[in-house]
Amino acid sequence: MQSYHPVHVIRWIFTIGLVMMIPFCWKQFTELQWQQFEISHIASLAFIVIAATFLAYYFNVYGILHLGAGTAGSYIYTQPVFAVIIATIFLNEPLNLQKIIAGVLIFFGVFLVSKKNN
């Protein structure tokens, strides 16, 4: 991460991911009725691609570069837990035992990785 700019790294991550996903999603992509998209659909799609995906990856790489892999990794791995909490509060998503166990396992894993060896 000290050799490459975060945007360069993300570009390669997304390029490799695109190439790997094409065989699995080409059929669905070609079936989309793009002419039926309204401006709100395009704006929503742009928000998901730019803000929720690109910027999230960018800030993760930026965090690794400036905070170190341990701190940024702890944040990255706990993101699903906070997503579940936010979805439960704001979107009335059900909180079930599976999600609670997954959250506990995530925090336990972050604890084990960040624990100092004596």
C-alpha cells in the first residue's frame, strides 16, 4: 500500500472482479430493460456504485494506508455488525439468533487478531 495510490489499487480490484463476474451475470445484465429506467433508478444505481461501493473501498484502502492494516481491518470486519444494527433500527429488519451469533463471532475474531502475544 505504500507503493500504490488507493485509487490505483481499487481500480485493479474492481477490474479483476468485473472480469471474474461476467460469466455469472452476463445473461441477467443483457435482460435489463435500460430504456425503462427512470432518473430516480439511474440516480439510485449511481449512488450505490459511487458512494456505497467505490467510496467505501476507497476509504478502507485509505485507512489501511494511514492507520495500518490492524486498525483498518478491525473496522472493515465489524462493518457487517453495524450494518445489521442500523438495518434493525431504521429498516425494521428482524434481529435473529443467527445474526447475533455472527456478530459475536466477528467481534471474537477481531479480538483474537488484535490480542497481543505474551
